[in-house]
Amino acid sequence: MGKEGKPSERNLRLKMLLEIKRDVTLLIFTANYNDDPTKIKLKKGTKVTLLDDNPSICATTERLATGPSVKIEETKGVEVEERFIGKEVTVPAQCLRIHPQEL
């Protein structure tokens, strides 16, 4: 398939539109020990784009979890702080589902 110029299955999976299926608050830590972690609140229905399907560790207000790297997209009807739109984050896999547009 690769010789015909068609994208591989892996390429189709990356950039896939996903959405947050339940509210989650991510904690982003900096290298400075004295800094408090940044909290990113992602509400149910927030659109995200899959950037890397290799699982990474992330922290939420509830626990440590593993999940893929995603980019936060601007979402109508779901409030996301402007400074986080376009930001790359790792989200727990159990908080994600495929967006209905992809089905």
C-alpha cells in the first residue's frame, strides 16, 4: 500500500479527532520545585487531536495514569481556557473516546 502513495493505517490513526468523555483535571509539573503544578480542566466533549499513540504517564487530581499525547482543539459549547487551546498534553486513555465525526 505504501508504494501507491496511500497513507498507512498508522498515519490515519495519528491526527484522529478524539473527545474527552468525562471531566478530568490534568496536573502539569515544571522543573522548578517551588512552582505549583498548572491545572488544566478538560470538560466532557472537549475535542482533542491524537498526536502520538505511545502511552505516556500523566497526573490528574485523582491519580497517575497513562495515555496518549493529544492537542487540545477549540471546541464550541465546551469552555476551555484560551491559553490551553493548541497545547500538547497527555490525557488518561480511559478519559478519551473517538469523536463521532470519525465514525
